[in-house]
Amino acid sequence: MINRDLITRNINSRNTSNTYLPHPAVITEVITENSQIKTFVLEFTDKTLNTNFSYESGQFVMLSVPHHGEAPISISSTPTRPGNIHLSVRIAGRLTTALHKMEPGMTLGIRGPYGRPFPVHIMEGRDLLFVAGGIGLAPLRSVINYCLDRTGRYGTMTILYGSRLPSDIAFRQDLDIWSTLPGITCLTTVDTPEPGWTGHVGVVTTLWDHIQISPSDCTALVCGPPMMIKFVLRDLAGMSFSPDFVITTMERHMKCGVGLCGHCYMGGKLVCTDGPVFSMAELKDMDIEELR
Ligand SMILES: Cc1cc2nc3c(=O)[nH]c(=O)nc-3n(C[C@H](O)[C@H](O)[C@H](O)COP(=O)(O)OP(=O)(O)OC[C@H]3O[C@@H](n4cnc5c(N)ncnc54)[C@H](O)[C@@H]3O)c2cc1C
Ligand code: FES
């Protein structure tokens, strides 16, 4: 049952005059990450927005594709590198299939940014563990590059990335760069190897044996399919990570993106305004079905 107070709270706190107005943005580059994922580099038609569009890692936008409606998409670029924004999108259905057919020079609509970002302030001074599966690396790419650009504020960084097949590995350019940087451990694994693959094989949790982390000094950020999140959170709890320092993102169907329609209701919260970033401590209280 949706808590109507949540929606009333958002109606009362919001000036709704421009809430649904998308800003036109032109595709300047399309990066093919794998057969299912492309990264769209976008510049706003209103040039002032390219520097003034203020967002934080972990936030999402409502992306409108002409004739196909809107979808919530995480921003995969970092606010520390302004000038354009990156949206990394996996083909799921009608809108995302249409988007994948679009080319540089074409125009999309963007409204936002929305949602609660990653809590980069509580991560300062701590080691960081990033665990991602598939397209889940999109929001983490933003915060990983944010932390890299804030030199000296964070401890060691460990990045674990799981894909189904070697040919599914996305964000190869980023993974290659991160792998060469000092102070970073970046490991990739695949569920099923293909000919020529010499790397790790197994789900992402099989990488625990290959890394060294001190749970009491570390903040973990986890993004990926619900099944992966469930098992990673379970293992992190088993390693005695504090639930306040395990951070993940949740996805629900969205319509408004701004806390007004109730579509994204989840365990007493609205994912679009209370999330999509949640701590493990918060999720425990919300008793989410797919994480049980
Ligand atoms: C906060 C947030 C951030 C997101 N960030 C990204 C991102 O960075 N990159 C990306 O590729 N996708 C992201 N998504 C998912 C993306 O919004 C959906 O894949 C997209 O809306 C599908 O639209 P479609 O018309 O192509 O598919 P549809 O035809 O609408 O759906 C295809 C399939 O995907 C499922 N689906 C659609 N939307 C959602 C959703 N919101 N949550 C769970 N399942 C869904 C449907 O149930 C259906 O099975 C995000 C979702 C949320 C809520
Ligand atoms: S309340 Fe409308 S999408 Fe969250």
C-alpha cells in the first residue's frame, strides 16, 4: 500500500511549474561498450547548461527519446569533468532500442538531475570497494572517476566487475585506465569463459579471495542486477562491514521521477526521491523482497 503522505510531502515541497520540462541535448558521440550497451555523450543545446547543469554521482535523469517517452537513466560521467554528460544505456525494450539507433547530431530531452546521490562525504578518508555487474558499472563509473579526481581524499580503491561473458565486458576503456593507476586494484571476472579468455571465471563474489580489504576502514558501493546485489550484501555482512558503510542502488519503474506519482514505491520509500542510493542499514528496515 502506497503511503500517501510521501507523495503529499513531495507535492508540498516542490514548485511544479517546470518539473516536467526536458532540456534539449544533442548527441555528440556514441561509444559502443558492448553489443547491448552504448554510452551517449550529450551536450545541451543551451550552452550555459553544459557548465551550469549541476549533478552529483549516483543521481539520474529522465531521458526522453522522441516518440518513445521517458526513462530514468543514471549519469555515468563525473561532475568533476564538466562540459557534457554521459548516459550509458543497455537495451531493455522499446525506448532503449530506439535510443540505440540514434546517432551523433540527433537530439534527446533531459530533465533532472534527480534522486539521492552517493554519500561521498562519509566515504572520505576511507578505503573504497566498488562491486559492479553489467550495466551497474554506469553509476559507479561516475563516482569512481569522482574519487580519482579528488586526489588524496580517499584511501585505496578496489574495483570488482562481473560480466556474463568476456564479450559482455563493458566500459573497457575505463577498466583499462583504472587497472594501470597506482593505489587501485581492478579485477574483472566472467560467469562463462569464451575461447581466448585467460582471466578470472566465476560470479563476482568469487573475487573476494583475490583482494585484501579491511572492512572496518572500508566503504563498499554495490551496483548490478538484484541477484548480484543480494549475494554481495550478504557476503559483506558476513565480513562484518557496517551496514551504514555498504551502499547500493535500487531500481523501480518510474513515471514522474520527482516523488509525485507513487510508481516507484518500495518498502515505505519512493526510489526517485529517497533513493536510488540506499545504505544496507536502510534496506534492512525496508525489508525488500528481492534482497531477502
Ligand atoms: C534510477 C534508475 C536508474 C537507471 N539507470 C540506468 C542506466 O544508467 N542505464 C540503463 O541502461 N538503464 C538504467 N535504468 C533502467 C532503465 O530505466 C530501463 O531499462 C528503461 O526504462 C527501459 O525502457 P524500455 O522502454 O527500453 O523498456 P521497457 O519496454 O519499458 O521494459 C523492458 C524490460 O525492462 C524492465 N524495466 C523497465 N524499466 C525498469 C526499471 N526502472 N526497473 C526495473 N526494470 C525495468 C521491464 O519490466 C521489462 O521487463 C535505470 C532505472 C532506474 C529506476
Ligand atoms: S513518485 Fe513518481 S517515479 Fe517516484
